[in-house]
Amino acid sequence: MRGTVNDNVERAPIEDTRFGGITVRQDGQDRLQVEGEAIPRVVLERDPAAEADPHIAIGTRDPAALRLRIDGREARLRPGKGRLSRRSYRVDVRHDGADYRLVPDSVPSSRLTRDGVHLGDFSCDGDETVIAEWQEGVETRPADAAIGYALASAFGTGGQPMWMMIVDGVTDALP
């Protein structure tokens, strides 16, 4: 299981270029919280009765086992199943009339969109350290940052292209 975070431990905030200090806290694979002075608070929780996958920071990609709240309000969360293609690792959120998607677009990072508009790129290994690079000339909202940081931390970012996964599989099968 991933490291458990004690809520009493003070974490140094990540300094976001647009939204200032943002703190990401993971409580094992059960709960994730993102907050900052300029963004709404996000809480993502996994049903403790659901089996935890050690390869996923929040423990599952099953939407029935996850609860997402943004600024205290429920939001619809739909993670992809995470199979062979990068696109299968997408995570969709419906919040406040907007459709968000975090989808891998390179080996280390994932692209965040709101209603199809590319907002920025996030990098994270599924821990509390998230890096956001915002697109120039695109209006970003506080909820964009809160959602992006939460999804990147909970599900990780990036993914190998399918052809690379096939090559890895073939070479692993060779004597």
C-alpha cells in the first residue's frame, strides 16, 4: 500500500503559477484532498469495502467505489478502465455544467481539458507531488486547478503508446 498521510503533518504546498499554494494530501488509498487559498477544496474517497489496487493511488478505477466532492458538492466521476491504449486511462468529471477530462498524451504527462479546450498538462506519479503547466492564452478557473491536481494525484499521469507496450510484451516473452 502507498504511504499513509497523517493529517496532522504539515505539508509544504505546491506553488502553482496561476493559483498559488496548493496542498495535496493522500490518506493511504482511501482518501485524497486538494486545497488552496485560491481554489475550491476537493475530496475524493474510495469505499473502504472496495478492493484496493496497489497500482492506483486512490485504489480503484471503479466509479461505483469512488465519491468526488468539489467545494462540498457531489461531482460525477468516470475513470476509464485503464487497458492497453492511453485513452483508456482517461478520467472524466462532470462539475458545475462543465465536462473535464484528464487523458495521457505522453509518457510522463496527461492533458486536462474543460469542454474540449486544452487547459494544461499535469505530471504526477500518483503521489502528492503534482506539476501543472498551464496553456498560454487560455482562461483557467480555480475549479480547473482543483480538479486537475486531484485527478493527477489520484490516478497518476502519462502512459506509454500502444506500440511501445506491444514491443515490451513481445520482448518480455522472448527467451
